[in-house]
Amino acid sequence: MSSLMFYSLAFFLCSCFTLSNGASDPNSIYKSFLQCLPAQSSKPDPSISTIVYGSVTNSSSYTAVLQAYIKNSRLNTTSTPKPAVIITPTKESHVQAAVLCARKLGVQIKIRSGGHDYEGISYISSEKNFVVLDMFNFRTVNVNIATETAVVEGGAQLGELYYRIWEKSKVHGFPAGIQYSVNWNEGDPKPEQNYLNQSRVLYKFMTEYVSKNPRGAFLNYRDLDIGVMKGTGKSGYNSGKVYGEKYFMGNFDRLAKVKTAVDPGNFFRNEQSIPVIPGSKSRKMTTLN
Ligand SMILES: Cc1cc2nc3c(=O)[nH]c(=O)nc-3n(C[C@H](O)[C@H](O)[C@H](O)COP(=O)(O)OP(=O)(O)OC[C@H]3O[C@@H](n4cnc5c(N)ncnc54)[C@H](O)[C@@H]3O)c2cc1C
Ligand SMILES: *[C@@H]1O[C@H](CO)[C@@H](O)[C@H](O)[C@H]1NC(C)=O
Ligand SMILES: *[C@@H]1O[C@H](CO)[C@@H](O)[C@H](O)[C@H]1NC(C)=O
Ligand SMILES: *[C@@H]1O[C@H](CO)[C@@H](O)[C@H](O)[C@H]1NC(C)=O
């Protein structure tokens, strides 16, 4: 190892240690981000403080931004865990800076691209300290009828995509949004009963179409009841395997290898992310099969 590399590594570990010790309450996490973000860019960016919402400092605009993409009223409550900070990038360098700072500060980063996730894990977390990178400013939709393709940025909503397609074509479409809109727990048990009943009807209807041995059907739908990641190392891997093999079947092993190669420290993680293979050193992508 070259001495330069050693020193930068040592420096990185040290700054990680001191900063993550200092940044344990929402307000100091906000202050640390305000300090850290401009330092990631070689050019001064005076607008950077206007994309960072602290839960204490900017409480009313913070709440407005947070609620804007909570689609599920079940998760729109005061007891729902809240991020210390919301970062709303307007350009790519902001995204890079946010990722680097979350890593330096030792804070989990959640990424919200529309907030459609049924379990809301793009904006809630089981970890105490987390920040949300909210992609709603990235919502360009480019439809190319000649090639029958659309390039859609992560923050776009389904309705915007439909609209842009409809503008250019009366025969093209995109199949999405076929599930029920999940809006229960409205204080009235009737809608909940009704949705449960509808689920049972659908389940019965689909039974003859699903595969046998194993019996299953692919449903594009997150469900934390299938299992969540618990702990790190062996325990993280074993718990991740439970939902990982159900969602991805034979692909789970390959996904875990890729994860281990590109993110051995499990920086990008959520309640149902792909776990790192314990005890293996990070490998080069070329050794994957
Ligand atoms: C009414 C409704 C209808 C739906 N219909 C369909 C459908 O027809 N077909 C279908 O396939 N799905 C459908 N979904 C499911 C929805 O598309 C998925 O929940 C999907 O995860 C939404 O993506 P999102 O990025 O908007 O969600 P988010 O809640 O923002 O994120 C989902 C997950 O991805 C992570 N994430 C988000 N952005 C990034 C990023 N840029 N980089 C890394 N990680 C990121 C988040 O942290 C989170 O874990 C529907 C959902 C609803 C509410
Ligand atoms: C949050 O509050 C601080 C202090 O008042 C202010 O400088 C900053 O611009 C606010 N951020 C946003 C995104 O409004
Ligand atoms: C979330 O709560 C706020 C305030 O209580 C409300 O204005 C907003 O409409 C709610 N959003 C949803 C999706 O229920
Ligand atoms: C749900 O189904 C049960 C049993 O079939 C029925 O008694 C009940 O009225 C239904 N509820 C709703 C809200 O549809």
C-alpha cells in the first residue's frame, strides 16, 4: 500500500469517527451536512444551503417537503420515523455531494424517487439516524415514438409519464398502476375490510394460473412481512437471504456477489436490500459468473 493511500485511508477513518460521534441528533446532522456539502465541490455553490431541509431549523418547509410524497396515509403520522435532514438535489453534483457526506458522517441515506414504495422505506427507516435524498426535481420524461422508447427520470410520477406519452401518441401506453391504491387506516375499519376482501377474491381468482412446485407468481410489490434485514455480517446475510430468495429466486446469489463486490461496507442499505456475503473480501466484477 502506498503511503499516500495509507494516509488518505487513515484520514478517512478518523474523520468518519469524529464526525459520526458529533452528529447524533437531528440538528447537528443538519449542521454537519451544511458544512460538508459545499466542501465536496471545487467550485463554490451558493445555492447549496437552499436544498437542505433540517427537521429543527426548517421545520415547516421540512414537513411540507416530507409530506409531499407520502402517498400512504398509514405512514403520514406523527409517530412515523422522520429523517434528520431532507436533501432535494437540483443537479447531479448535489447527488454526489449528498452521498459522499452521508458516508463521511456515518448516517444512513434513503433515496426517494416518488414515494410509491408501499412500505415507505424510501423515507422511513428502522435506523435512528438517517437522511432522505429526495429526487423529485429530477422528473424529465422524454418519449421517442419512432423508437418506441421513453427515458424517465426517477422523480417523475406515473401520471406525468402517461401524459407525455398521450401528448405524442394515441395508441402507445405504459402498463403500470394496476394495483389498488393503498389508502387504508383512515379511522374507518370498513375500507380495510373491503380491501382485505378484494385481496382474497384476487388470490382465489389467480390460484389456477400460478406455477406449481414451487407454487408462486411474480407480484411487483414490496412487502416487509416477507422479512427484513437484521444486524450485520452473518446475521444480516442470513436474514437477507430469506426475502432475497423469495423476491429474486436463483438470481439472489448473483445479486449478493455483485453487492459484495461494489458495496462491501453495505453503505446503500434498506430494510430489504441485498446483503453482503460475510467474510468475503470485495472482489473484482470480472470474477463474477
Ligand atoms: C398506486 C400504485 C401503483 C403502482 N403500480 C405499479 C405497477 O403497475 N408496476 C410496478 O412495477 N410497480 C407499481 N407500483 C409500485 C411502485 O412502482 C414501486 O413501489 C416502486 O418501488 C416505486 O419506485 P419509486 O422510486 O417511486 O419509490 P420510492 O418509494 O421512492 O423508492 C422505492 C425504493 O427504491 C429506493 N430508491 C428510490 N430511488 C432510488 C434511486 N435513485 N437509487 C437507488 N434507490 C432508490 C428507495 O429507497 C426505496 O427503497 C405501484 C405503486 C403504487 C402506489
Ligand atoms: C433552512 O433555514 C436556514 C436558517 O434560517 C436557511 O438559511 C435555509 O435557507 C433554510 N433552508 C431551506 C431549504 O429553506
Ligand atoms: C398527510 O398529512 C397532512 C397533514 O395532516 C395532510 O395535509 C396531507 O394531505 C396528508 N397526506 C396524505 C397522503 O394522507
Ligand atoms: C368481507 O367479506 C365478509 C365475508 O365474506 C363479509 O361478511 C363482509 O361483509 C365483507 N366486508 C366488506 C366490507 O366487503
